[in-house]
Amino acid sequence: MGWTLSLFVLFLSSAYIEMTVYGIQPGYLWQVLAYTKGEPALAWLNYLSPLLLSGILWLLTDRLFYAAAVSCAVHQILSYVNTLKILYRDDPLVPKDLLLFREAAVAASDYSLKMDWACLTLISASVAGLILAGYYVKSRSLNKGIRLLGLIAMAGAVMAANDHLYSSKELFYSIEKSDPTNVTAVYEELGFTYCFLYHLNAYPIDKPEDFDKEEAEGWNEAEAQVRTPKKPPHIIFVMNEAFYDISNQARMAAAEIDPLENFNRIASMDRAVSGRIVVPNFGGGTANTEFDVMTGMQTNMISSSGASAFRIVRKNTVTLASLLNAQGYQSFFLHPGDSWFYNRQNVYRMFGIEDQIFEDAFSDEDYKGNNLAWVSDEACTDMFIREFERRREESSAPVFSYVVTIENHTAYNNNKFGDMTFPWVWTPEPLPGMAQEYLSVYLEGLRDADAMLGQLTQYFDGLDEPVILAFFGDHLPNLGADYLTYKALHIDAGKTDTIENTLKTYSPPFVVWANEEAAQSTEFLALKESLLLTHEETISANYLGAMVLQLAGYSGLSPYFDFLNDARTQLPVIWKENYRLPDGTYTNQLSESLAKLLRQMQCWEYYKLKYETIEE
């Protein structure tokens, strides 16, 4: 073949690869083609990869069809693996998965994989056909000079494509998607090849400048004397959606019911520690707070690009659950939302919790209002108590549970709960625009959250077994554009004029409470006193889990969690480059000793994310 025909074969074979990758990925071929017709750029974004890889291999080997065969095998096999991963884990293939061969083999052993023989036949036939074509049909040899210039041009094209196309968040988010939060659906609509390459750069983990792997490994493997309580308590975490004590900070009239009657009473008890946790995000990013609390690591330390924490979790990770499982606990996760959202079903497995309950366990009667949008906190509470009781009956092992509610999720428009009515809340001065509506709708959910806390504490106080409950918000609610309702209520959210005001935007309340039995049979009260913990604590969210373990009487379970409990007493709040010191002062300049402490936390977190491995 001459050069013209060879180039035609290169372009045609790359188009064939693109079409077969579409056919192998989940969904119907006609659907993805129809979607691509509406977004023509997607055709090029999925086409460019097989074209460049085939071209580079052709220039390297001087064998066009063999190059196309290798490119075809790579793209089709990856698309098939993506299809299997979605089928069994509802989680698409991302480049970091390719580094986890051992973990993938272990995960695959849990399933009886059903082979798609049509896809396997297509892959085999495609590769074999190109190899046979290469055996019988020769393309004109290229001289070394042309091949070298071509390789240089191709390398430049690859770098340009990565820098300006595949790593572009602006481009990715500009493409219309039916549900941007459903990553599986996004892969099906935008095409496997483009999405896979986008994720090469989507969730980076920044390496600290002075990171020393051997040093961090030494921290991580340090031995400590394990200390456990004589009577292990049940340990329950309830992260209530957008839970925020706005009614304690704003003057309101005609509020027939105090929205936080239970929280204010319980948070001030002698058998409670309370205050604020500083979380990664405002108005969203629920999973980032889950990550911080469960792992003790900080989302904000992962990457300057603002990575979504659950998307960088690709391997088994040391968490509250895995540490307590090793102590004989039984654990379960409860969230009345979709299992695929934030990839929770897979992340919590890697966190050490196989027993998971999601929205499909609830019925229509469990939703707040009549529009079936959000499962109510009341239904979530009832489900938790039933599941908790069942586990207590089936086993004498203590229970660890992490619960994430959903009722008070944004948005807070008047039709959020359908056509149901609820108390309208007025302020002494009328609020502008939609602020009054946002506030009233939000407070309806806040009352339900407070009722959940009241019901749980009443239930736990009726048990003859020790229970420690941590109840907290994941972030402040988004009550209108540009902090509309906060400004109307003169609440300092959204302000950045001081470090203190900056942190207020990210500081929902928390309470760690012990039931009567725990107060009598565990060291909770003594530890609270010895650790100088009060009702006015302000700590970063990544300290919360370690602090609860400490109050439950555990230490030495993990060098990192022990480190966190020590660090909390020295540098209680770390939020990017904003800090709160133990004496309540705020600063963005640390002493040499605190800078060293911060550096250790950053390097240790990087080590845990990149190198730490634990057995299932």
C-alpha cells in the first residue's frame, strides 16, 4: 500500500476501534451514537486516542496493521473490563485501578464472573483480523527520518491532547449530561475512552515536597501498647445532612417549636462533649466529611485541585470501621440514598463495611411529603433501630455503625416536600427575596433532625449496654446564592475578612454523647475530664473519629489515630492554611514545632493514600 492508502487504513481502523469500544461498553450503541450526535466533540475525543496510539505504534514498528491490532486490543479490552466492573461493582474503570492488580484479583474472586462471549468474540476477531491483514497486506516502509519526525509530531499531539482536552475540567463539565453525579451514566453517555483518559488527571494526589517514604513508613509501623475498654461500647456515628444550629444564631419570631430543643439539651449534658467540627466544604461535599471522619485524613490535604475524596479511594483503607472490626465489632452502614452516589457502595467496602443499607430498603411511606424525593429522618431512625436491634439479637459483639441521613438535603424551595404544609418561620425583620422561604423549609428539616437525635438518645438510654453516639452535620446548608439567607440574618457565613470568619463557613455543630450505662460502666466521664474536653470544642473533622475512639477507651489501635489525638491538643483546627490554636486564637503562621507537626500529618496522609496496604 502507498502512503495515501496507508493513512486511509489508519483513520478507518481507528474509527472501527472507536465504534467497537462504544459497542462493548454498557448501554446500547444507538443510544451513545445519538448522544454523540448532540455533542459532536465527543466523537473526536473518543476517536483521538486509538488514532494516536495506532499512529505511534506504526511509526515505531513500521507495521501498520500490527500497530492497529495492538491499539484495538488495548482499547477493546479496557472497555470490556470497564463493563465487567460496572456490572459487578457499579463503578467504572479509572486509570488508578490498573495499579491494583492484587486487589482486583481478590475482588474478582468474590464473584462468579459471567463472560460476555459476544464481546470476547468481537475482541478476538478484531485483533485476529488486523493481524492477518498485516500478514498478507504490506504498507510501504517509511524511512527513518520520516518516522522520527512523525514520532516527534505524535508525541507533541499526545501532550497537547492531554493538556488541552483530556485534562480540561472546563471541557468535561461543559458537556451536557443527564445526571452529572452518576459517574457510571456519564461513562455510558460520553464514551469510555474519553472518560477513562479524563480520569488520568481528574483526581490527583499531591506529593509533599519533602516527603520521605521510609520516614513515613516508620511512623506507620510504629508499635504501641493497645488499650481497650473493659466493657466495649456500641459506637454510633450519625452524620445528619446539612445539620447546622442556625436557630441558635439568628433571632426568629413565631417559631412555635424550638428547632434544636433536643440538641441544645443533650450537647450541654455532663456526659457529652460538644462544639464544632471544621469540614472541607460549604453547601455540599458530604462524602468529603465522611472521608475525613472515617479515615482521620483530610480531604483538603489530598490535592490543591480540590479532589473528591471518595474518588481517590481505590484500595482497602484503615478507618474507624476496620480498626473496630479488628476488635471484634460488627459494623454496618446506613444511608437512605442511592448506593452509586459518591461510589459509596464500593468505598465503604474498602473502608471495612460490607453490610450496607441504601434507599432500596425503604418504602414510599418512608419519604417526607408526597413527592418521594427524600427519605425522612424519622424513617431513617426507625430503620436504624430495627437493624441495630437485629444485630444485637444475632450476636453479642458490639456494634459500630455509620449513618448518613438525607432528608434535609438542598434545595430548600417551598415544594421540596410536595404539597405538605409545615410551620412558616418569621423573623423580626422580613427577609429579602427567597430567604424567608429557604429558612422555613430548612427549619422543617432541622426540626426533624433534632427529633432524630432526641429519639436515638432516649432509645439508647433505655438500654443496659453502653453506647457512645456522635451526632454532627456534614456541612452548612446552601440557603440561596451568595449566602443570601445568612446575610439577611447577619450570620458571618461566606466572609473571608478574618480567619475566624472564614472557618465559620465550614463549621457545623457536633455532639459526642454517652448513654447512662456508658457513663457508669466505661471511662467516658473520666477520659472527658482528663482530656480537658468541654462543650465548646472546635476541631477539624478528621480528628472526630479518633477522639471518639479515645473517649470509648481505645488507644494503640493505630499509630496514625494515636498521632491524631496528640495533634488535636496542639493544632485543633487545620483548614488549608488557616489554623486555630488551643487557646482559641487564629493564625496562618505556625511556630516551628507546629509546622513540623503539620508536615508530619501531610506526609503521613500521602503515604497512607499511596502506599499503605491492609488485608481484607
